[in-house]
Amino acid sequence: MDVLRVIGVFCLLLACSVGPVAGLQEDTSVAGRPDFTAFIPENTLAPGMTGTVSLYLVNNGKVQITGDDEFEQLVQTARQTTVSVSAPEDSPITVKTATTPVGMLPEGVAGPYPIRLTVAEDAAPGTYRLAVDVEYEYTSKVITRADGSHRFVERSRTQELMVTVVIENQSRFTVLDVESDVAVGETGMVTLTLRNDGTATARDATLLVKSSDSELNFGSGAQSAESFIGTWQPGETKRVTTRVGITSDALVRDYAAEVEVAYKDKDGLSRLSSPLSIGVRPQTGQQFTIDNVSSTLSVGDLGTVTGTVTNTGLTTANDVVVVLQPVSPPFIAHSLAVPVGSLEPGESTQFEFPITVTGNATTGMRRLSATVEYELLTGRQTSDPFSLSVAVAEKQDRFNIEPVNATFEVDSDGILVVRLTNDGMEAVTNVNVRLLAEEPVSSADASTFVSRLNAGESTTMSFDLEVSDDAIPKTKAVTLAIDYEQADGTMRTETQQVPVEVVEGAPQQIPMEAIGLAVVVVAAAAVWWYRRR
């Protein structure tokens, strides 16, 4: 009886246990999960470098319960995926990239994901490990019920992975200094000082300098230059000089260029360093000043405008010419260009422009404009214009007349002698000087002619002069009219007055012969009278 009860209870339990299992078999399930591995294909680093490595993720999804293909793919797919990379605290490697969102990752390879790293300069060569945390959400199971409905089981997971990087001996270069003597509009030299801060020797090294700015070139408009260096030991410093040019329209600012070193490593493999940025700042281009400007301009006459031009630049200016900009009335320029030769830095020289001022001009200050032209290796250059302030004075006497013999007695005649000097800036021709005599003086020969009188030249001129007997002794002004022809063919007349001194005549004295004769006559008369008595 007890045995039968035990068997009955067992059968009942068996029935109860079989019932639920039979119920599950009425549903269909698919189960699985993503499963990641990580790797960095190019994982070689160098001490002191800052750069980027490419991280790849491989999703080796796992299916634990197979079923519908669509649901198998679903349970292997990671969603809302993020990747974080870190280095141990004692590692010489610092990871600069924060958490990277990568989204949905189905089965397969994903990436690359750039990870920026910095390696300490004193990092020892060797293999180092980095932690990669992949955090994601996924569907762990899909249950399909007998009625065709589905139930999805969602989970989240963080996988902790490891990748390795290798720090090896490499050459690494640093720009220590950039020296330049080039100026705007000129060519010059740029000297770079670089050091191999790596741990390996660079062999057959060549320095490559590139410019991306059209204002900065490396001769004949080239945008790059190469300089062979040779063997470059770790810690060794090299100085490399290359010729550069700055266009004449460039500004004074830092012009960017890149420096790279092409070399061979210990295995003979060709390598190219990471680009290094440098700045080339030109000096101010060739500069000049014009000062000490003065003029001898006067209405109706030829004068000059003079000044001093100084090379205030840092290099020699060759074939310097001071150029007067075209002028308009009342000015007539007889020359617009004055060559002054080559000027060393700080050197000065004078220039002079001959200018005639027309007779209808007004007096006062005027402005003229001049530029400085000069020769550089890059070609002929012209400075900015300079303003020249000049004065126009009132009309000045062209001639200076000085009396040489100008003293006459009342009731006498003689020769008036004067010295005529050409005080102008140019020669005059056909000079005819006329004496305009007025009572109590007159002249029977009142004209003197000279064919040419150069600038600064003097000549004496003589005129017949008579003083009447009713003249009053005093200083009298005698007018001279000077007719002359200018260099441009214009005939002009200028009048000036010359002082003539009229003095009293000396008292008349009885000649000695007359006195002697009178004595003889008186004596003879006395003898005659004595004898008659």
C-alpha cells in the first residue's frame, strides 16, 4: 500500500514537471550576444611623439540558441556603443582622445577610430598595453510565442579589452630656431636650427621645406626647397640655410611653412618625419626718407628744388633714382629723374631738380611729389610717393648791377662803368643793356651788348654820360634797361637803377705860365715907365 502511494506521488510529480516543459516547446527562442576584440594595426610609436593611431573593433558575435536568421543577427548586434581607451598611470603614454561614440555595430570589423596619443620624450623602447572599454546595449534573447508574438530580452554590457603598442627607437626632429634676413620685395636667407630628439640615427637625411603661401617662395617662384644633411645622430643639432623670396606686395607678418625630414632608418627603410610648422617673418622692405627739402623758386624765373634721400632699409639699394612726378603750371620741370647711384644702409645723398615758375604764378607754398626707384634681385621697385613742400617767392632780379665808376662833376662828361652779374640759374643770351638818361644827365652812347652771359658770370659795361652845368650836386638814380633771351627762347626785359654821384666842380686855378707871363709884362712896363720919366 505504501509502495503504491509512493508510485502515485512520483507519477503526479512527473506529470506536473512534464506539463510545463511541454508548454515551453510550444514557443521558439533565439539567444546570443556580441563579443568584441580590438587591435591597432600600425602600433609603432616613438619617444616624444604626439600622433594618432587607428583602432579597429571586431565583433565576433556569438549565437547560443539558433533560430531565425534575422533574430540571430539581432542578438549579435551592439547598439549605443561607445569606446574608451586609457593607459595605466605609470605608462609613458597619455591618451588624449575622450570616449568615442560609435553607434550600432553588427557582426564584423568596424573602424578605424582615431585615438590621439602622446608619448613621453624619455619613454623607454618596449611593448605597452592600453585598456579598451567597449560599452554597449544588445538583445540577449528573442522569444517567439505560439501565437506568433515576440518577447525581447534587453541587456547592457561593458567589455574590457587590451591592445598593445610598441615604442621603438626612432629619429624625431624638433625645430629650435628660425633666423631670417629677408625683406619684403627681396630675396634673402632663412636659417633653421633643428635637433634629432629621437633615439635612432637618421641616415641620408634631407630637409624638405614647403610653403603654401604664394608671397613666400624659394627662388624663381618655387614653393619648396630641399637641403641634404646626411647622417644625423640622436641629440645632434644641425643648421640648414636656404634662400627664400618675399614678393613686393607682401605684408610684414609671419608666413607659415612646413618642415619635414626624409631619411633612412637602421634597416635602410625610407621614412618621412611628421611635418613641423615654422613661421618666416620678413623685415620691412627697402625704405627711404626724403628730407632737408629747400627751393629757390621765384615767379617768372628758373630755380631749383633740392633735398636729401636716405636709405633707411637694411640692405643696399642699387641704381637709385629720385623721380619727380609730372608737374603742371605754374611749374615747368626741366628734368624728372635724378640718378643718385647705390645707397648703403643709412647712406644719404642730395638731389636737385631744375624748375621754372611761370610769370603768372602767385607766391606761397606749393606741394610736389616724388618717388624713389631702385633695383633689387626681384626687379625694379618703386617707393611710395613723398610730398615735397616748396616755397614760391616773389619775382627776383635776374641780374645784379654794381657801379664801378659812377662819380661825375657838374658840367662835365665821362664814362659810366658798371659790373653786370647773371644771378640766375641758367645762361642768358643777346643781352642788351640800355641807359635811360634823364636831365640833368644825358648820353650820346646809351647801349651796350653782350652775346651770352652764363649763370654766375659777370661783365663790365660802359656808357657815355654828360652832366649839365645846372645840375645840382647829389646822388641821382640812373635807370638801366636789360633786354635778354632766356634758354627757352623767351625775350624778357628787366630794369634796375644805378646810383650816380654828381659833385661840385673843383675851383679853376691860374696856370703858372700865365702868372709868369704877367710878371714879365709888369716888369717890362715898369722899365718902360722908368725910362720915360
